Amino acid sequence: MRWWLASLASPLNPLDMFRLGPLELQSHLFLSPLAGYTNLPFRLVIREVGGVDLCTTDLVNARSLLERNKKALKLIETNERDRPLAVQLFGSVPGEMRAAAVDLEQRGVASVDINMGCPVRKVCRVGGGSAMMTEHEKTAALVKGMVEAVKIPVTAKMRLGWDDENLTAPELARALEGVGVAAIFVHGRTREQGFSGTVNLAGIRKVVEAVKIPVIGNGDVTTPEAAQKMFNDTGCAGVSVGRGAFYNPWIFVQIQHLLATGELLPEPKFEERVRVMCRHLDLMVEVFGEEHGCRMFRKVAPWYAKRFGPVNEFNKKVVTVGSRAEFQDVLERYLCWRQQFCDGDGHLLPRFAPPPLVASFMQDPASAQRQSIPVPKGPVEVW
Ligand SMILES: Cc1cc2nc3c(=O)[nH]c(=O)nc-3n(C[C@H](O)[C@H](O)[C@H](O)COP(=O)(O)O)c2cc1C
């Protein structure tokens, strides 16, 4: 029996190691790549909050990396607190993908992930991203070249298939296992679905059943209960979280706690949310400089604010900040404005508390008011 199926018979122990090829990881939970967001400051925040071990960069063009393109090098910027790190590559030229994997290994990167899920036309047109899911032999040959060139684990991230008629992930996963891939990350939607509809847990299960290597489930995990359901219903070895971590950096510790104890951790206090948001800004400034870091933070802060309660005053102002002092000013004014929604002790009155975002697969399928998980704005809005 596969070890993680055995561990499901007894509940998954979050303190168990996760073996990714030669790598021993301290967590079964992973940070998914979110292009435009999973930069060094965000990864550091996530690591400081805890519960996660391997974090992945945004997707990086293999050719740009080899050409020492400045933007590509910024995407793989890391430091000693950002370990272990996976870099996600995209590309369709075998020689370039192989050379980029070797380059990353020499830079001390812990593992290389290959993007096979990106639906963006620019990436698919050149045979990368989800286009890789349509030509298994060609894809397996490219991946084989990478696996043979490096000692670090090579993983693949895919969707369930191109569309409902072509749910090719199990077959592709088997082909990639055959050429030595260490694990498969699978977002339980098709390329055609984009981010709509329900994450197909049965589809993820089929990938799990098709291979012996670990499969890491992904899609819509915004609460610890959703992660637990994904583990239980799919038999996956790990769960990877993208938007849920952006929305709630505490999600990994919350999932670990639920799996270990069967109980939910209390929600972080408002003051803690504000502290972590400010820490995120500090790291953005450290890595990108004050002006650029603050500009980039304009699209980050509203995600923290989704859990603050009434927030329109904050969101209106935060999208204009250009310095740390301006941000501080916006925050202080917001804290005063928010008082009107609080009790005498400064706690948000329950009627103003925002409801949690609920994963598609945790909702009643007949529910007319389907809630979908927002997709952050950015260069790849159709991810
Ligand atoms: C803004 C955005 C950017 C993304 N960028 C990447 C990427 O660079 N590489 C990748 O494999 N997936 C990317 N994805 C997909 C996510 O990694 C993940 O598979 C998807 O969002 C579903 O998981 P989630 O519901 O936990 O976010 C992106 C998704 C979003 C919303």
C-alpha cells in the first residue's frame, strides 16, 4: 500500500515527514504558485506564520532565466529564510528546460516544478503550460531530459485536462512517473473551466490512483475543513494552497491543527492580522524598494482586509499609497473609522464579521447562490 494511503487509515499526522524524491519536507502542505504574488516577501510571510515547508515561485520562463533577464532573476530572488524553495519553470524547448533546471540546481534551489497548467494563450501557443497536457510523448521526453540532468526533484503541476472530454491528467501523470518525476501537483479543474465551476475531487482521486508517486491536490482550499475533505476524498499525499493562503496566511497552521487534533484553531485576532499585513509591507519594501514595494502592496492589502469587517474606507485609500508613511496614515485613519463597528472593548460586533470564503466542493451543489473564490487581479487574470 502506498505510504500515504496507509497513513490515511490512521489519520494523517501533520508531523510526519513528506518525502519528495531525495528531499525530506516538514509539511504535507504547499504554497501554490500565484504569478504576480508568490514573490519573496509573500513567501517569507507565509513561512513566518508557519505550517508550510516547500514554497514555489511564480512561473519563470526558462529561456529568460538562461538569458539572465532581469525580471526572471527577480522572480527567483531568495534568501536563507526562504528554504526549501521550488522554482516553477515554463517552456517547451527541451534543451532550454534542461539547462534552466541545471542552472537552478547550481543556484541551490531545492526542486524544480514544471508548469503544465497555465491556460494563458501566450504560454500555450509556444507549446508550454496546458498545451503540454495534450502531447504526452513529447512532454514526457522533455521532462525525462530535465530529470536526467539534475539530482534535485523535478515535479509537474497540471490541471485535470484540457476540457471535460479530455481528462488526461491520470494518463499524463503515469507517463511522467515513468520518466522519474518526484510528485504531481494537480488543480482539480480543466483548462476550459478556468476558475469557474466545482473543483473535481473525484478527478484528483483518479490521478492519485494512476501513480505511486505522491499527488498533491489543489484548488479552492480556503478553509481547514476544505483541506481535510480534499485529503479524505482524494487520498492525496499533500494539499497545495494558492488563493486561500493569500486570503489567509494562517491557513497552513489551521489545517495542521485540524488534522492533528480534530479541532479548529480560533481565528487570528484583528491586531494579529494587521501586524502580519504590516510585516508583509516591510518585506515588500526591503525586497522591492519603498516606492515600488508600496505600489505592489496596493493589490495585496485588500486581501488581508477581506477579513477585517467593513473595509471600504481602507480599500479606497490603500490603492493610492506610494510610501510607508502614506500607508501608516491610511491604516491609522481606518482604525479610527472602524471603531464605529466595534463594541466598547474594540472588538468587531458579530453582525459585521465577514463570512468565510467557502470552497466550491464544500457548497451544496443545488445552492442557487454559489460563491466563487475571487481571483486576484494581475498580469494573468485568466489563470
Ligand atoms: C493570480 C494567479 C496566478 C497564478 N499563477 C500560477 C503560476 O504561475 N503557475 C501555476 O502553475 N499556477 C498558477 N496559478 C494557479 C494556482 O497555482 C492554483 O493552481 C489555482 O489558483 C487553484 O488553487 P487555489 O484555489 O488554491 O488558488 C495562478 C492562479 C492565480 C489566481
